[in-house]
Amino acid sequence: MSGATEQGAESFERAIERDQRIEPRDWMPDAYRGTMVRQIAQHAHSEIIGMQPEGAWITRAPSLRRKAILLAKVQDEAGHGLYLYSAAETLGADRADLTDKLISGRQKYSSIFNYPTLTFADVGVIGWLVDGAAICNQVPLCRTSYGPYARAMIRICKEESFHQRQGYELLMTMMRGTPEQREMVQDAVDRWWWPSLMMFGPPDAESANTAQSMAWKIKRHTNDELRQRFVDMTVPQAEALGVRLPDPELRWNPERGHHDFGEVDWAEFRRVVGGGGPCNAERIAVRRAAHEEGAWVREAAAAYAAKQAARRDAEQGREGEAA
Ligand code: FAQ
């Protein structure tokens, strides 16, 4: 180790120990940088792919008000993806390369977005359960050790809590409606409950990255801790809504002070993460087509930026001659 690296490594360890943030120009271990790029890229891809399941309902929303709300939510998700790609760029990642890795299947995105949205109740359930799980996982990331990621998460979490409330409000409205509407809500809850629990990642004993990410304070809680927190938070909300959570083993355990719940189907999780979920191929095909159809916009923006730069250079040259 050179003297400068040794000094860098010491100040990195000290910053982690004192709960200070690591900033882009600070020295950091290569593996820390690699983990941060992996997690932030996966998170950014999830936001962008996550626009598709709900986006499919924008043209079919049942009223102008619901359409406006859904449009705004999906736009927020695009914004979250952009902040996160920018945070990954501060680590030296290249945005075009990350997109290429997503559409060629070399980088992951959240398993949850590989399930279909069959009715408008799914929009409400995504807001309630998927955004609810996302908030549980992401609020602690506001204190993650990498500065640009932590700061991006503060704004993202504010918007996600608004998304969660809109989902809950939509479901409350449907639950006050006709028996058919109540059935639609229950059916959507039955389909999204288990995939929502999978969002937190594999059980701790099988989580390859948790121990190191906890030591570096990238993660503040383990996958199982956050999954438990989500279950405890959601059970009373389900009761207030009047829906059943589809788990016969779900019950309050007074000794643990938490709800016990059944075993997640981890074989299904692995299948979906491995590309074999109900919508994986469709999600990637849509993303790839959007990227290809957007090529002319990127080329036009690059040509405009080059023209502006050339004009600026010429003006500076003239000013230099005049002086
Ligand atoms: N899906 O060792 P661990 C949202 C992978 S945003 C797919 O435990 P780690 C907003 C994992 O990457 C939702 N892959 O990994 C919204 C690793 O892969 P490797 C996204 C998964 O990183 C709402 C391997 O398995 N949120 O919902 C999943 O320590 C509504 C082993 O796992 C984030 O990305 C999964 N569910 O912990 C948008 C939050 N779980 O090593 C639209 C930030 C694990 O082969 C509508 N991320 N894997 O590359 C995190 O907190 C963490 O990365 C975890 C995984 C907790 C997801």
C-alpha cells in the first residue's frame, strides 16, 4: 500500500466509524465503490422499469383525477431514476453503460416489477404495498454512508410516502364501493403480498452482501429486519382497509413483540430474479425499444451541446483577441 492509499484507507475507516458521509472525491476501497455502483444502478433501473406496470393504466384510469394522479406518480419515478443515475455517475459509472447493462440483462432490477397489473386495483395495491415496502427499505438509506446516495434518498422518500398514501386512498375508495370493487382489491392484495415481501431480498443467511454492507454502513438494517418491520406496519393497515393478507400463518406473537408470518417462496424469487418471472421479457423489450426510439433525441441533444460549446469557444477566442 502506498503512503497516500494508507492515509486514504485510514480516513475512510474513521469516517465510517464516526458516521460521517463518504463523498465522491474521498478515497474509498474498490469493493465499496463496486457495491455502491451495483446497488445504486439496480435501484435506478428499478425506478425506470417500475414505471411500466402502472404506466400501462394511464390511458385506462377511471377518471381525469385518477389519470392526473397516476401521471404525476409515474413522472416522479422517472425523476427518481435520474437522481440515482446521477449519484452512480459521481462514482465514475457511465450512464450509457448502465443502460446497456440493464437492457442486455447484465444488471438487475427489483423482482417486483416482473408481475402484471391486471386491474385498476393493482395501481392502488402497488402504491400501498410496493411503495410501502420501498419506504421501509429506503428511509434507513437516507443515512447510508455514501453522501450523494443518502441525499438523493431524502427527496425520494418524501415522494414515495405521498405515493403510498395515494395508493391507500384509492383502495379506501374502492373498498367503500361495490362488492365487485372490493373483490378486485382483495384479488390484487392476494397477488402482490408475497412478491412485496420478496422486495427486501433473500433471507439474511443467504444474503451475499449484507454483512459487508452493514460493516460499511451502506445498509443500516438487514433484509429480514426490514421485512419484519414491513409486516408489522402493514397488518393494522390491512385491518383498517378491511382486506385479508393471504398468509394463514400470519399472527401476532406477544413474546417476540412482532407478527409471525409464513415462509416466502424463495424458489419463485430466484426464478424471477433469474429472468423467468411472468413479465421479465416484456419489461426489457419495452425498455430496449424506448431506448432505441430515443436515439435521435440523444443525438440531437449532443449535436446541440457541441454547437453551443463551439459558439462559446469562438466567442472566448474573439474576446481574447480584443483584449
Ligand atoms: N430483486 O446480498 P443481497 C421502488 C439481488 S424501488 C432483484 O441481499 P443487497 C420504487 C441483489 O442485488 C425498488 N434482485 O443484496 C417504486 C444481489 O445481487 P448480486 C428497488 C434482488 O444489495 C415503487 C443478490 O440478489 N429498491 O420500489 C432483490 O445487499 C413503485 C443477493 O442479495 C432498491 O433497489 C430483488 N428484490 O440487498 C417504483 C433499494 N433482492 O449480488 C415504481 C436499494 C436482492 O448478484 C413503483 N437496494 N437482489 O448483484 C437495497 O436496499 C438492496 O440492494 C436490497 C438487496 C435490499 C434490494
